[in-house]
Amino acid sequence: MADKTSRKASDQDLAAPGPDRIRNVVLVGPTQSGKTALVEALAGVSLGEGRSVSLAVAPLVVDGTKVNLVDTPGYADFVGEVRAGLRAADCALFVIAANEGVDDGTRELWRECSSVGMPRAVVVTKLDHPRADHDQVLRAAQEAFGEKVLPVYVPHDGGVTSLIGSDTDDPRRGELIEAIIEESEDETLMDRYLGGEQIDERLLIDDLETAIARGGFFPVMPVCAQTGVGLPELLDLCVRAFPSPPEHVPPDVFTPEGRAADAVTCDPAGPLVAEVVKTTSDPYIGRVSLVRVFSGTLDPDASVHVSGHFASFGTEGHEDHDEDERIGALAFPAGNQQVLAPRVAAGDIAIVGRLSRAETGDTLSSPDAPRVLRPWSLPDPLLPVAIEAATRSDEDKLSAALTRLAAEDPSLRVHHDLETGQLVIWVMGEAHAEVALERLRERYGVTVEQTELVIPLRECFMGPAKGHGRHVKQSGGHGQYAVCDIEVEPLPEGSGFEFVDKVVGGSVPRQFIPSVEKGVRAQMQRGCRLGYPVVDIRVTLTDGKAHSVDSSDMAFQTAGALALREAAEQAGIALLEPYDEVSVLVSDELVGGVMSDLSARRGRLLGTDQVGDRALVKAHVPQRELVRYAIDIRASSHGAGTFSRTFAHYEPMPEELARNVAPRR
């Protein structure tokens, strides 16, 4: 079956003759599974040293068909890069090491691909490893992914042999052929096969492509990047059996105003609709965008409309924007190098320069007919990291650097908490945070320091109390005179603040009653115990005194604040801490451990629901107990557990914990 020739990118013209002669294949799988080594061996390029933390594209041409190999990181922290790679591709190649097997993170990614109908195949790598066990890994893949995961090649005598060819007597051939024909729904060919007719290999390959494109059949291919075993056969499989861009359903299309637009097809002559799947910012050359063209053709120096609408589709942290820009030169990515492109047609992937406002996930279209593609699903960054500039010079550059960083990585969110005054980046995990801070330092010359995250607390009165505020000063000329008496009552959670005037007889002149309220409100914001805002009280002004000359607005504001502080000393102040509603999705065998862990975090369990073959555990948990939960749940679930969190309410903090809370700065 494999008799194709291939050449690396630098030796050939990378402009594909048409969309049907393109294969966009994304490689996914755990770290150390051999994805990058496989791409480098297939394409004859170098993708760089060290761990892969961002996607990279390496093209090659196999007998007139262009194959874009999209390499993605294996670290769970960089799942945002993986999802971008899935958006750029038309087929996913799951890479599993023959000495490792299938981990929980790979199972989770398979489920994601299945939910969106992404065609998939499996590659078993590292056949030369001393502990390699191809058959065991195949069984593990079938157990994890289903019975339609079947080998089309198997290891044999130091190489691989095809099960589709008619010259093999391997008993697995019959099961393979039946599965291919069944999933392609080729009833005529099935009747011929069951009737004992010898089926031509070319017909089987046609049905194999149909079965893969429908997402119902998943071929398995053994390879070894180090020895070259299986590499020609894998490329042959990509070209002959993987779906081309016209066979893959494009994303939904909208107008910038949010109205549904006509669907696009993979036609070079159609209206321009492309998507930025990755943006890289460089302090010297600006932004460089990796773009997948879904419709139309990109030309150098053309004007395009750039639309970013993550917020319109419910993704926080990225503002919507629309502007026209003129693109610069076009190039095809080739690992660490680039090959100039005269133009880029529908179905292909290319690098676009000089797009100063484009961000990852933005849509490029014609200025005459602007369009927006529905963004791909983004993971929620759930690990908060508080940072501050190391020096005044760093502080001046920090805001612009973070804006650029967020533009290239939608899975990173930047939040300036006005209440705590902290600058917080929300990331996927510790490795994600490490890379983000390294990029700030290396790319933009900004050094930051991590600080302890401050949880926004509240203060509340523990009972009713009375307060007397007396502000009397005389130092020559006009003095200051204001006296007020108040009663304070705690209110139910969420009631807010109420101010009641019960002054009789004009003891507090009418013009100064709002001043008392203003002073009380100001003291509530400053807090009465540790500097956190006071909430949910009713303050009743009952009496007071004024002076015809020395009383003033500021004097009664001060008296109102003093009265509230005295009432707080009488009643006692409790601290309230924010609780989130947490939903944790894990396999059934982990439910007990998750529930115990949430209870240990002072969480209150709300119940469990069954979601497919997994369980969803819900609980209310204090925010201060969730700071590192993104790291902990990943470790305890071996990377397969996920969770979400939304603010629920405030509850009193146990006094033994409140005594250790530092005053608000």
C-alpha cells in the first residue's frame, strides 16, 4: 500500500494545487509520547529543543499532495494550544507510546474530539523501546476508545505489513475489512465481500477514507521515528485515507452583529473567511499570525477585516474588536523556518505578517463582507497567580506586555482586581504560569514577582448595637462640631445597606442628615475590623446635636464614621468569606476521594449527577480553599478530572481562621 515519495519543505513548492490535495493532520497525545520526534522524522525539519509548549506546523508534499503536520504540546497546561491545533486540522492523529499505553488525559481528549465529530486515527510510536508492547497498547486503545479502533498495519519482521492487502493471511484482516465497509455504509461492497468475492484494495481504501471522515472508524498504525519503520506507510495513509479540507464541515459563520451568515465551503474562489489559530508577538517584528483559510484566497498586501468576538460567544477576558488591516507577506511554516507563499488558498495553513491587532481566535474576511467564525471551545483557566512588577521600570511596561501575552494565548486571562488592588493572571497550571512569566521576561523585558493571592473578604455586624459619634474641635476661627447617635442592625445576606432617618425636633439639621449617611458609608468601605467592607446593615439616625456656626458637612461625615466604629466595638465584627459553587467531573471510582477532599476544604456537598460514564460532584467551597485546586484535582485524577467554579455567596469565616487574617492593605 505504501509506495509514495516525499520531500521536505525547503526542497519544494508548498502551494497546493487545490483543496482536495491538502491534508491537515494534528498530532495529539501525552508528553513523551513522541509527537515532535515523529513530525520531525516525517517532514525532515527541526521544531527546536526542549519541551513543546506551543503548536508548530511542518508541511511536506507526498506525490503532489500537501500534508500539513500540526504538532501540539502534551502537557495538560497547554490544552489551549491543542484545541487551536484541532481547529486548524481536519483529522487528529492520537500518538501513543508503545511503552506507555493510554493515559486518562488522552481519554479525555478523545471524548472531546468525539463530541465535535473530529476524524481520528491512532499511531503507536517507539517500537524500538526495550519495554515496547504493541499488542498490549492496541488492546488498551480498543478498551479506551472502542471496538472500531483496528490496525491497518501491524509490526512484522522488523517492519510493518498491511492488513488491507490481499497477500496477507492474518486472521485480523477479515474483521478490519468488515469494519471498514460497515462504517462507510457501502452495502453493495459488503454483499460482494460476504459473497466471497476478492475485494480490490483501491475500493477498500476509498471506503476507508469515507469511514474515517465520518468519525466512525479509527485506524491504528505502528511507527518508529528513530528507525523509520512505518513512516512511508503512515504518510501513505494520510494521503489516501485521511479526509481533505472539503470533506470537513467548517465552523459556523456569523456577521459581526451576531446574525447567522451563509455557510462557507472550501472554495478558493469563494468569499474570504480565515481564522487566526495562533498569534506570536515579538517586540521587534510585531505580531505574526498562523492562519487557517476556510474559504477564498489570501493574497500578500491585501486588505482584510479582523474580527475578534470571544466575548460575544461567552468567553470572558477578551474584548470584542473589529478593524480593517493590510496584511504583509505570506509564508508557509516549515518548523523553525518559513517559505514565502505567493498566495494561500482555501484549505491551507500559512503565516501572515503585519497584522498589528489580530489575536488568536480572530476571523479574517473581506472588508466588504465581514464575517465571524464561532470560536473554538476554550478551557477555563482556573489557577490564579497574583503578580507585581519587580521595579518601577517593569511597572511601566507590564500592562502592554500582558495585553500582548493575552492576545496570543486565549487560555490566559488578565484580571486587575479593583477591590484587592492585585494584578492576577489566571492560567491552566504551574507550567503555564512558568511559561507566561518567562515570556514576559524574555520577550518584553518585564520582570514580575509572585505574591500571595488576597481573597476579597467582607465584614458584618454580629448583632445590634448603638453608636455615639462626637466630633468637636476648636482651634481659633470656625471650629468643627457634630454629634450623632445611631442604631445598627444586621440584615440578611445580600440585603445591602439601609439608612433610616428618625431624627425629631431638628436636633440634626436636615442639610446634615445626608452627611451622616455619607460618613457611615465611607466607614463601611474602610471596614471596622481589618479594613474589609462592611455589608448588610441597617443604620438608623436617632438623635444628634449641631452648632449654628461650627457644624459642617465634613464634621457630620466624621461623626457618622465615629458612630459606626463605636457600634462595631459593641456588637463585634465577623469576617465573611466568598464561597464558589464547584462542579467536579471525574470517573466513578474517584468520586469518594473527590468528596472527601472537598469536605476537607470546608466544602458543603450539594450532590452528584451522572454525566455519561462519569460523575459530576457539586459543592459550595470557600474561595481560599480553591486557590491551588486546579493543580490538586489534576494530580489526584491523573489529568482526567475537570472542574468549574462560579461565585455563590458569602458565609461567616470560622473565628479560629479569622484571627489569623492579616489587615487589608
